[in-house]
Amino acid sequence: MTMSLPIPLFDAMLRGMVLALLALLAALLGRDRPALPAARAAAALAAGLAVQVASSMPWFEQSAPRLWQAPLVGIAVGNAALLWIFVQALFDDGFAFRPVHALAWAAASGLGTLNCAVLAHSGSAVAPFTTALQRVLPGLFAVLTMIAAAKGWRGDLIEGRRRLRAFIVIAGVAYTLLQLAARLASPDGRLSDAGATLDTALLLCIVAPLACSMLRMTATELFPSARAMAPPEPGPLPAPPPPPSHTAADATPARPETPPPTPSPAEALAAGNGQANAADAAEQALVDALLRLMADEQAYRSEQLSVASLAARLAVPEYRLRRAINQRLGYRNFSAFVNGFRLREAQAALSDPARRALPVLTIALEAGFQSIGPFNRAFKAATGATPSEYRRQKLADS
């Protein structure tokens, strides 16, 4: 009895599981925000990977006519570009599709199709160059994907999304490079039966944790809500809470002589609610201290401001500060939170007749922006007008 039968069955089982998880991911990302770029990019990537998984079966690669395989190979090559686009759309709340994204996918898939259909075995002088380029493209897009996932990681205020970034950087890029190395080691660029099964198993090991991670995250963690897409400016600062008063009796509480009685279920529930209320009050106190630090001491003006530096000044762990800014103030990334204060100062300066002659660049630098370009873009995104237009409008009304 040979072992040839279980291997194809095992391969088919793995491919079926990958296809089911890809369908689940596409449905998950399109469930709540179907119009968002991330959901559309996810649907495209899931469809492309499904084609890749189905068309890379060894028997199909070995028996199907080359012209049949050509468009499927093109889709598989284009998946590297789709992964890059998807990662940008998922982690950049302000992402919008641009012509360069369509061009990148069309160039990658077109090259794969052309090589498979025409150039691969034509003996053409350009065939070695186009084949080498096709094999380099996945590595190039892997680097771009890693950059897109790592960009903004420090300022990301959503813990689940921060972990997702790290997983995609490590697992996604490693899979792309391992697949590239395996195909480069093959004389004709095809995987052996065992290699194809291993490739599918590796893809399953990536898609399954990704699906589980996204299932645990809420829709507002994955996608920006309408409020997060246009976050409010920091509101008026609350009055500082009065300092607690301590007495000698408070400092040295009497020790009970007998162990306390076991609480009843109702008492345990009340105690749990009390702990939750205490945690809620602690988080609000942190937010109050943060807003005072930003407004009274104008911490937002510092060019080196970061979550780490603010957390150190407030003497709290970074994760607590990120959670407070995200859950209490509604911001998904740190730069949007800081720019809210900077833009509020700039708007006040541009509306002040006494500062009419002050250059816009000076106002931007005083508010904490490091150059005029980012200031102009952030200002127009927040107000719908350039700083100069905003100033003319405000001073004309005064």
C-alpha cells in the first residue's frame, strides 16, 4: 500500500480550509463597513488568494494548458501588490485608492500573464529579464508591505491593531519570501507536490490566526467610525479634582482581629461594581491630567512628543495612556490627537487681528508643526480651507 493517496487528500483538505477562511475574512471585513477601502481591498485580496490556492494544485499546474494557466498566474503574481494595498487600507484611516494602486496591480498581474502565456518558453531574448522581474516583484512588494504595516505603529492607539501590524509584518513577509525562494529553487518555477502542500499549510497558518484576531476585534477597532474619521477638537478642560484629604485614622487603619466573613453573591457583585467604578474614575483622572498637561503646559508644542514621553511625564504605562486617548477621547492614532491641539492654537492665531502680520509658517512652527507642508495638509483636512483662506475669512468677519 502506497502513501500517494493520503497526500492529495491532505492537500485538498488544507486548500478547502484556506478557501473557507478567506471567504470568512472577506465577509467579516465587509460586514459593517462595505464601502470602506479596507473592506474592498480585503475582498479583492481574498478572491486573488482563492484563485492562487485553487490554481496552484500540482495536478493543475502539470496538466492544464499554459494559456489556461496564464491569467491565473497573473492573478497570483498580482496578489503581492494586493497585499500591499490591503495593509495600507487597513492601517491608514485616511487611505484612499489612487491610480498608482491600480497601476501596481495591473503591472504585476500583466507581467505574470505575459510570461506564462508567451515569453516563458519562447526563447525570446527578453524572456530571462521578464522572468527575473516577475520573481523579484513579490520581494519588492513584501518590503513595501512591511513598511506600510510598520508605518504609524508607534502612534497607533488600538492595541489589537498594533498586534495585528506585527503579525502581518512577520508572517506575511516571511511567507512571501519563502514562496519566492521555493520557486527560485525549482528549474521551471513550479512547486513539487510536497512543496505545494507545504505552501498551502503555511498559508493556512497565516490566514487562521489573522481570522481569529479579526473576529476578536470589534468593528470600531477594525474600521474608523464616522466620529473617528473626523475627530473633534479637544474640548474645554475640566476643573482639576480636589486633592484627597488624609487623616491619621486613614493612614493607619485598624486591623481586624477576626477574618472578614465570606461575602454573599450580592455583596461580591457590589464589590465588583465598586472596583469597576474605581477603575473608571482612575481612567477619567488620567484623561483630566493629560488634558491639563497638553493645554496648561502646551506639551503639544514639543517636536519630540510621543506616547512614551507623555506616559513618562504622567507616570503611567504606555498602554494605559493609549487606551485612555482611544476609548475616552475617541482618537485612533496619536498624531490626530496631538494635531487637534496644534490646529486649535493655529486657528486662534489666524483669527486674531493683532497677529495679522505674523507669517503662517511662524504660526505653524509655534504650534508644534515641524514644517509648512504637514501643517497645510492637516489644516485643510480639518477645516476645509487653507490657512491663508481661513485667515482671510476670519479677519474679514471681524
